[in-house]
Amino acid sequence: LSAYARQPGGGADGVSKLLPKLARSVSLRQSGAGRWQSTQENLFCMKALTDYSREMEPSAPDLRLEVSIGGDPIGSAALKGLGGEPAELSRPLRASDAGAVEDLAIKAQGSGRFYYSARVAYAPKEPRMSPVNAGIEVSREYSVKRGKEWTILATPLELAQGELVKVDLFVRLPGPRNFVVIDDPLPGGLEAVNRDFRTTSAVDQAEGEFVGSGSSLWHSRSDWVEFGARFWGFYHKELRHGSARFFSEFLPAGNYHLSYVAQAIAAGDFVAMPTQASEMYDPDVFGSGAGARMSIAEAR
């Protein structure tokens, strides 16, 4: 895209006509957060779009846009100058939208070029219950200690308020991977026990050393590599309000075990979203665990 934009007249005949479509395609590759999938893509895509703008957009836009869906107006926007903020228009999904086919119409008045993208954002009512393996296999176990025994929770997951939960993550790689991140979302009723805080219970800290119950995947192999056990492995952990994350710069092929402790702090019905694993600079290599439903009963 950059090379062709630098050609006299915007590129070779035929190719120059494709440049706006190429620029639009690059722009549409952004996620909903306004960025591309990796820092490397951010660098190259921004450079390409900057070169394109210098060659193909000699005049600043001065436009007013009217937008409608199925003939119903959803709003208007004014675009003036090259440094302005993008305009965003939206409307909520309706029950009548299911299965419907509607035209998106944009009427422009003024001068200059504009680009747009259309997205549909939604959240599924049910979590995905089946895992996905696209180069990384990841599994998750929830265990709870009742009495002196640890028991792996079966679905649907049932807990009592105040109980400690041990979360075990098992990552299996058929080949070496670079810059791997594991993101395990926390259900709304759980809170991670951060053992780095001085206010954390020493008893809760000790529970994190347990390797799992007798039926755990841990006992299916003898070559699990623990967090921080060797130079090339998972070396950084973040326990956040909404998730637990583990990072590694390089992972040889093998089997890896990660764990942390959480506590059931709120009663109610919650969704345990699937664990996500991916290469930061090659998002096509990823894995996803299975989701589950979690019920936390009020403390007696």
C-alpha cells in the first residue's frame, strides 16, 4: 500500500483504483478498541495509511453525513479537517432485527473523501461450552477444599460464599510458540487472591501450593512445567479484578501448568467465560477453553 501510494498519480493504472479499497480494508482490520491485532500490525498499518493519505487525500474533508438503516435515520455527523475525531453512530439491536436484511445508507454533502466501517456488537446468552485448538490447547479446572479434601467441581459449578477456589490451567503446545499470553476471565462472583499483597491471608497463600485433587489433569502426565520453573517458560503473572493473566516470551513444545487461588465473594449465578490463549504477534495461533456456569450460594 505504501509503495503504490508513492508512485506518481497514486500507483500504476488499475492498482491506483484499488488503493481506496485497500486502505479501507486495512482500516477495517482494526478491532473495536481502535487498534490492530498486534503492535507490529499497528506500526506497519499506520505507516501505510499515513503514506496513502499524503498521496491520495490532497484536500481536507468538509462533509456532512446523514446515516440511516432500513430507511430509519440513526443520526448525522460532520467531518471537517484531517485531524478531527472520528464520528460514531449507533442504535441498539431490536427483537425485530433477528433474521432481517436492512440497507445501510450514507448520504454525503460537501467535499473530500470519507471512510466508514459497520459493525454489529453482541454478547451471547450462553458461554461456548466446547474448547478450540488452533495451535494451543488449554484446559481449566476449578477445585474447592471441603474438609480436608480438594474436589474438582463438575458443571454446573456450585460454590458457597466465602469458599476458596483453586484454579488450575493446563496448556499444551505441539511446537514452540513466541510471546504467549494466557487470559483467564474471572466469573463475577470470584475474586483472585493476590499473594503479593501483605494483607493477604497466609493460609490462603499456602493453598496456592496444592497441585490438585486425585482426578486432576495434573496426574495424567509427569512433565508439567510450573510457572517460573525454568528460563524459557511463563515468567510474569497479573491478577486483576476481572481476570488472571500469564505471559511468556518463548515456550518450547511441551506441557505447562499454571494456577492461582480465588475466593467466592458474592452470591448469585455467573458465567465462567472460556480461558483464552494466543501468540501476541501471531493471533492466528490461539486456543480457547470451555465456558461454564457458576452458582454461588449465600453463606449460612
